[in-house]
Amino acid sequence: MTSIDPADSGSWPLWEVFIRSSRGLSHVHAGSLHAPDATMALRNARDLYTRRNEGTSVWVVPAEAIMASDPDSKGGFFESPQGKSYRHATYYTQSEGVKHL
Amino acid sequence: MSFASHDSATRQSQGEAITPEEIASSDAVADEATARYAMILGDDALMLSQRLSSWISRAPELEEDVALANIALDLLGHARFLLTYAGTAWGKTEDDLAYFRDEEEFRSCRLVEQENGDFGRTIARQLIFSTYQHQLYSRLVHSTDPTLAAIADKALKEVQYHQDHAAQWTLRLGLGTEESSRRIQDGLDSLWSYVEELFLDVDPIPALGDVAVLPSSLREDTLHRLREAIEAAGLTVPEMSGAYGSDRTGRFSEQRGYILAEMQVLARQHPGATW
């Protein structure tokens, strides 16, 4: 090992783990872990996150492949839908004669 | 006793896998020979579990720490089943057999008693033993003894994973760096003389017929699979003869006494202690 960069002191890359608890549901983020490659990441995920029969399917994704929104961003990014109640179905009144809505 | 396990297509149930307590409270009583056989299998699992658990807090990464601890716990589970069942023949509990037998009363093989060494050596031992154990349990599920068959059925799923874990690491160490390849090859070389002991038809196994799996019948498939895994990792299958005195009695085992000293000290200094 000739790793010199202290920020990368030979440690394994980070992976995000998504688990589907039962068929028909979506995969849900369960946590993260370190692993040398995707195959081992899947096995580590099995060891760390499915110990109590939680899963029927596991996804692992390299953490660096995820583009995340800025946790501090509110205003323009998340709050602009406020007041736009016309984006909700309940905003609209039911037209006469429509029976099955 | 119900050994059925129900998983639906959409969800894994909590499971109704057999438990050691069920064996203890059931009517199943092992006869003398079956009990001695169960003890051989149970002692192997117990010793390896004890060895592997020494990795806890010392593995190369936290994730691998958990993986090895998981495997150690699976093996401890197998030992609990097998020793509980063996104990029914003599009115003893799993704890009686684990904590209050002396060195020469255990029947473990020397492979599982070997020191962990470095991670490469531990993986080499895992590869050899889990490959053997996988072959063993996939045949023991057909045992004419329903309790042994149920234990094997439970253990087989776990051992499949142990084998996969070891094979994956063998590939990565073998094909990794010069250093990692050297280390796992050293591990294989240092352990290989203990492989033949796994396939010895020691008493009372030949007399048990379809209750047991004849160790010699596992030899060809086990060695074949080991050869595949080792060569796939660019490593060399060691060529050496088996070590002498391989009869599971412990008379020629340097390690067993040290393992037992650590494993049994608390139970013997404080008999009946619970924690």
C-alpha cells in the first residue's frame, strides 16, 4: 500500500444501501456502509441491514454517484410550491354530472 | 415438533426455524452413537466459533468485523443444536458439554482449532472449512434421523453464505496485491496438512449408516470445489500429505487446551453463573 493522502488512507469507499421490505413496496434508504467493491457491498449490506428479516431485495449505490440536494436549501428550492394549491386535486371543484371522481 | 419454515413469495416470515430449546424439550433422544456423531459436528462448530469471535473489534474494517461475528454466531448456533441433541443421550445440557468436558473429551478437528493468524489465514481456514461443511450439511439434510436432518436444514442456509463470503475474499486477496496474495497463499500452505482429517471415517460414523454422512464420501467433491475456488483466485493448491495423528482425540492438538481455557474459565470459576 502506497497510500499517502490522509483523506484516503486506504479505507474502502462508501455505499448507500436501499432495502425493499416486501414485494410491491419501493426500496427505502436504510443506511450506508464501506466496502471494497459492489459485490462485497451487497454482502455487507446483507450482514448489516437484513439481520432481522427486513428485506427481500437490496440495492447498493456508490455514495459518490448520488447527487443530493443542498440540506440548507429552503426558499427557492423547496418552498416555492407553497401557496400553489392548484397543484393539489382538492383545489378543484367537481363539475356537475361527473359521477365517478 | 414442527420444523417447517414458511416464507411467502412476497415476504420473508420471521420463520419457524428449529431452536435448541425445542430440541431440549422435545421427545427426541439421541442414541449413544448418534450422540457421539452430533458431538463431533458440534465440537467443530463450537471451536471455530470461538476462534472467529476473537476477530471481534480486530477485523480490518467495521463491516468485516460484523461479517465475521455473524459467521461465528451462526456456528455457535449450530454447536448449540448439535450439543443439545448429543446431550439428550446422557442427560446433559449443551452447557455441560461445552464448559465441563476436558481437552481429551472434545472431538473437534485440528483445522478449526488453528490460530487465526492474519486475515488471509483466517479466510483460508474459512474457505476450507465452509466448503467442507457445505458438502456435509447438503447431504445431512437427508439423514434418517429427523432431528439431525432438521438441524442440517437450518445450518445449510447459513453455511452457504459462509462459503460465499470465504470464496469472495479468496478471490479478492488472491487477485489483489502481491502482499494479499502472499498472505492467503501462506494461510493455505500452513493449514493444508489438516484437510485430510476432515474426511476420516472416525468412530462411530461408519456404524451409523444413513443417519450420518460418511466423511470419506465428501472428500472428492470438497477437494474439487476447493481447487476451483483456489485456482480462480490465481493461487496454488498446496501439495502435502496430511498431518499424523488425525483422529479428533486432541492428543496431537497443540491448540485445543488454550481455546478451552479461555472458553471455559468463567463457567468453571463460577458454576451456574448466568449473565
